[in-house]
Amino acid sequence: MPTGFLAMITDPLMQRALLIAILVGACGPIVGTYLVQRRLSLLGDGVGHIALTGVALGWLIGSWLHVRPADALAIPGAVVVATLGSILIEVVRRRGGTSGDLALALMFYGGIAGGVLIIGLAGGTSRNLMGYLFGSISAVTWQDVAVTAVLCAVILIVGLGFKSALFAVSNDEDFAVASGMPVWALNIAISIVAALTVTVAMRVVGLLLVSALMIVPVAVAQQLTHSFSRTMLIASIVGVIVCLAGLMFTWRFDVAPGATIVVIAILVYLLAALIHPLLHHRRNGHRPIKQFLRHDGETNSIQSNPDSNSVII
């Protein structure tokens, strides 16, 4: 019988889990980079609340259609509801003001309450939602892997294929409008890929923790570089590493994989935060003062260039 690492990679369950972890770890931070740039770091958390209603709604429709297993339509339901919810969030966000914040809060709370209510109508209980709230690697099937791969492909096509335009909108919306870009369509595109990211990651870390997987790797990358493109690349690498590390740890010890992945990501961030002052001091020690002044004077001219050294706040 194989033991150790060989046993892990030859176990069918872990093979599925590792594949999904790689896909989610790579795609999540790509979308998270745009969200951080737009100062919408908690958007994934809000969409996760709304997606729970989609999970329960898919479960209810499946029970009506006598689909087996009962949760076969849970992920499709989450995709549809999360996508519609993310678009609605963007509409409300553009309104701004106190009324907009209140509407978002009502949507987020309603998402959780709606999920619990609908799952009861489907003949289940709130315990059936726990795997979606906190992740359930043991429940991953090859069908889940296939669906995740398709959704991740869409995320990569949009997130990388339209990177320059999405960066311009995320960095300076007024600049994008003045440049004649379809700002509304690009904002909706970011919202949709955020919703897709939430749904593909819920099996790994759960809906309540998915925002951390999207944002924390980006925070790590920000400690190491100021380039938008390099931030996205490093964040994706960090996302894959922490997901794989979390699964390996849970293979060895009986702990929750989603929470373990998030804790490891936060520990990596703390390590990067300790390293950051050293890197910053090294850059300052090797870059002439004139170069800093010239760079500051060209800030407006590089806003639409994702490969520039513009700082992500």
C-alpha cells in the first residue's frame, strides 16, 4: 500500500480535491486583484451570502424534478443567483449614498435567510448547507471538477483577455469614461466573474470564507510588488500554493480544509508583511531620488497601463 505523499496523490478523492484547489487557487486572486483595485474587497463575501440562496433554490428545483442526488442542481443554482445578485450589487453600488449601503446590507442578510428558508421547503435542513458555507472537499465529484474547469476558463478569458480595459475601469473610472470605454459593460463583467469565482470556490473554502481566498493572496502580492500585472501573477501563485498546502495539511491532520487554507494564507501574508520593509529599503537604497520624482510626475499617463508600477491601494 502506498503511504505518505504517494498515497495522497493516488487517492481518487484527493486527486479531485487537488485539481479543484489548483483551479480555484489560480483563478480566485485574478478576480480579487480587480476587486482590491476597486476597493471592493468585501464584494466576494456579499456575493457568497447571495449564492447561498442559489444553492438552496437549486436543491428545491432538484427535489421538484426528482433529481438524484438531491443537490445536483446546487452549483448551477448558485451560479445563476450569484450572477444576478452581483449585477444587482453593481446597480445599487452606482447609486451610492446611504440608501445604496442599506440596500446592499438587505441583500446580504436576505441571501443567508433565503437560503435557510428555501432549503427547508426543499425537505432539507440548515445542516445541508454547512458544506457550502465552510467547504466540503470530501463531497467533490468529477462532475464538480468539470464544472469548475469550465467556469475557471470563463474567468481566465475575461480576467486576462480584457486585462487592460478592466484595469483602466478599476483604477480610474472617470479616465475610462473619458477614453470612450464601455464602462458599464466592463463593470458588469467584473461583477459576473466575481460571482463565478465565488461559486467555483465554495467547494474548497466555503461561501463564508471565499472572499479571503480572493483577497489575501492579493494582499501578499502587494507586499512584494507594485506592478498590477505582477501582483496578479504572484497572487495566483500564492493562491495555488496555499490551497495545495491546506489540502496536504488536512490530509495529514483531521481539520477543516477551508479554514486551514485561509489560515495558511493569512500566515503567508504576515510573513510577506515582515519582509516588505526589507524589500522597500532595498529599493530605496538602489533607486535615485530623481527617478522617484519623475515617476510621480507621470502618474496620470500610466493609469490605463496594467504593466506600469502603479500602486494598488
